[in-house]
Amino acid sequence: MTARPDPAEIEARLGRVLDPELRVSITELGMVKGVRVGDDGTVVVEVALTTLGCPLRAEIRAEVAAAARTVPGVRDVEVRYAEMTPEQRSALMARARKAAQDRAPATEVPARTRVLAIASGKGGVGKSSVTVNLAVALARRGHVVGLLDADIWGFSVPRMLGIGGRLRGEDGKIVPHELPVPPGRLVVTSMGFLVDDETTALMWRGLILTKALEQFLTDVRWGDLDYLLIDMPPGTGDLQMGLARLMPRAELVVVTTPARAAQKVAARVADMARRSHLGVLGVIENMSELVLDDGRRLALFGSGGGEELAEELRVPLLARIPIAPEVAYGGDEGRPVAGHDPDGPAGRAFTALAERLAVDLAPPVQMAGCTARLAALFDVGA
Ligand SMILES: Nc1ncnc2c1ncn2[C@@H]1O[C@H](COP(=O)(O)OP(=O)(O)O)[C@@H](O)[C@H]1O
Ligand SMILES: [Mg+2]
């Protein structure tokens, strides 16, 4: 005859259940609203979800039930769902952020470094071109800029910068490549400096991908950076979550084309931001228009997509980078346009973008404002 199970003990066991998305204990997140034990050993657990339509609720229920059953005397477990209020959701996000900060392994990136993750809903929008040229433009302002090519299986930063060669190790740390861009410099890592060919890179998946990002952040001797730009792989998913855990202060910059398919991309990016709890700094529209020699402009890929996405996400449109052949061949030849043709239409746009980030948007996003904005995104994404 076992004693009637103790609700406090059940709650303690529930503390080991992690939210499948946030990887933080559901009790720590305030999701367990009540534990009741009946005379016959039946347990009722009330779980508050961010939204009742949460696709992961079956998973949460199974884990809650399994954890509760590990307490002697527990017979049946019933899980009841409740929906969080907007205030509770904001509180949950604040807790998730705090937990991520407390748990993240120490990175080699100095606390003062501004971390910008350049992301896009899909590939081919010019994310890497934008990342590389923004890095060059910031260095030309005199900054020391780290460039982390986190597009593990589609890395293109080595080619775009025209640098190669294996990274070397020193005292258990990886020494990144350095590239002077007077009066500043670039400090660069890429999977392209670690693997022999792209086929090897293709084998990297899922958790290993996150592990690679973690290694890039914790094992690379970055030095004293002003900025760290991260070229994220296209799409949503694991890596954004991993980044949020490792560097909760990172801000997302979303690259899009002017095509008005922005709605879909917006929804995906909003969802990505919601799931990863990263703040969104703004949108960059790339391939905006083709500027002809006589000054005429052709909107080859449509127009308005950047503005639409920025509005949808309630963040500023940071720049519109024109279509320019020199962006493409500069990338192919390892001579980024922001350094080699700073006075052309694309070069000027990158210089202005760097200026805007360094001057107008200098202070990091406030935590409170960021959380409030994410709460808004949450409603968009849900
Ligand atoms: N503003 C631009 N003008 C002209 N070509 C561009 C521009 N931005 C990117 N490209 C070209 O488009 C292709 C995709 O760009 P890339 O930066 O590799 O995209 P992503 O990293 O999003 O996959 C490349 O060939 C690149 O040179
Ligand atoms: Mg790319």
C-alpha cells in the first residue's frame, strides 16, 4: 500500500519536462498551473499553453504524464490545457530569455559586441551578398567586424571574400582568418575553412548544425569585435533556436526581395522570431531596382516587398539595395562591391546601411521593447 502521492513531489518531477521548443523546464516557464491528486491516486495537471492550438501539445501531454507517473502511487494522469493571456505570454518569453542567458555556454564573443544575424525566409535572396558587403562597409567605417558564415552546407563567404585555407588552432582555440579593410578589419570563419569540399558539408544536419554554431561561437578566438555578423542558413528552424540559446541578445536582420510574395515569408520569419525569441532589428530589401546608366530605374523583381514585410513585422526598412551586376561578379571574384566600387549604386546603398546601423540604430534594442514587440509578433505568428 503506497501513500497518497504528494503534489509537491509531482511538481518537482514536472520540472524535468522541457518545453519542446524552448528547451526550458515547463515549471520554470510558469506553464504548470496546478497539480491535484485524488484519493484514488488520479492526478490532474493543468498546463497553460501559449496558444491552445499549440501543435506540440500532444508531446507536452505525453511527457507530463510520463513524468508524473514516476512518482509512486500515481495511477492515472489527466492533462488539462489552458490558454495564456498576453501578459502571461510576455512573462513566459521573459523567463525563456533569462533561462537562455543563464544556461548559455560562455562564448568567445565579447559582451560589448553587437551581434546581428542575417536571415531570410528562403535562399537566393542575396543574404550572403548582403552580409559580406555590410561587413565590408562597417569595416570601412573603422569597425572591427566578425563574420560568421553559419550557412554550414551552403557556405559562400570564402568565395565572396576571395579567401581560403584551413583555419589553424592555437592553445585549444580556432584562429579565424583576418582581412584588413582599412581603417577597420574583418575577422572571418566559415565551414569552408574547415571541410575539404562541399560534399562533406552536406552531411551536416540538425543538432550537428547547432553544435557547429556553438563551436564557432565558443571555440573561435574572435578578439575584441565591434560587430559580429552571422550569415544564417535560409529558412527557419534549429539554428535560430540554437542561436537564441547561445546568444539571446542577437538581433535578426531579415533580407527579402521586392517581390510581393512577402506575406508568406513574413509569416515564416515572424514564426521564426517567435519561436527563437530573438528581436528583429529590421528588414533589408535586396535586388530592389536596376539602376541604368542614364539614371532610369527598372523594378525587375517587382516592388514594395521590403516595405510590406517591414510593416508586417513592425520594424523599420533599413535599406533597399539595388540590383547591380557588380554585386554578382564582385561576389564571384572575391571583391565585394562595398569595398571595390563604394561609389556605385550598390556600394552607396551598403555604405548608407552601415551608417544607419552604426549611428541611427546604435543602441541595442531594449529588452522590454523587444519583448513587447515579440508579443505582437506572437499574435501575428500564432
Ligand atoms: N543586389 C544584387 N544585385 C545583383 N546580383 C545580386 C544582388 N544580390 C545578390 N545577387 C546575386 O544573387 C545570387 C544569390 O545571392 P546570395 O548572396 O548567394 O544569396 P543567398 O545567400 O540568400 O542564397 C548570387 O549570384 C549573387 O551574386
Ligand atoms: Mg548564402
